[in-house]
Amino acid sequence: MAVHYRVHPRPNPQDREAPAKYYATAVLQGETNLDTLANAISHQCSLTRSDCYAVLVALEDNLMEELQAGRSVKLGRIGSFRVSLTSEGMPTATEVNPTKFKQQKIIFKPAKALQSMLKKLRYKKLK
């Protein structure tokens, strides 16, 4: 298996007259959903596909509940999830409230095991 990539020219946004530089971008080779994961996991253990699916759906539900409660969620060798936000700068602390939030997002930080997988990836250039 290999991760496919393509090379694209991109102009310098600060100097449109400068020659373009070339950058690699990963090309996805499809998508895997919960059904497919549940089926694959069921072949690796003694649980049925429906049992695995139920566990994955429960994980999804509990992950959202924990993040809504303001907690980070650590998933062992996978990594951790947490909520992050930024707000507008205000002259006083009392003026900062949720209406001033500019961005809210979920941060995923891969664990060392998942990070080390990146070092072992093989790549294939698409034409």
C-alpha cells in the first residue's frame, strides 16, 4: 500500500510575477465508514459486525458528550481530542463572552504510535 500524491504549481500570493513553486498534495483513495470499520474489526476479534458497530457508535456518542462537558478524550494509541476556541480581543474581561468567539473547533493530537506510522508510509506519485 502507498499514499498517492500529485504535484501542483502554486503562485506566490505576495509576488504574482515570481515563478510558481511546486507542492505535493495527498490524493485520497476513497473513504471508510463505520460499517466498513465494524466489519473489519469483527474479523479481527470474537465480536459480531453489529456488536462492533454498536461500540463504534457508542464511542462517537460518548466522545461528543465528553467534549461538550469540557473534557479532553484520550484514546490510547490513537490520540486525544479537545475543544479549542478563539475570540475577538476586547478592552475588558467582562466584555468577552460566547458572542465574541471567532472560531470553535475540535483539535486532534495523534499519539506517538500513530505519529510513528507516518515515518513508515510509502508514497506513490500520480501523473
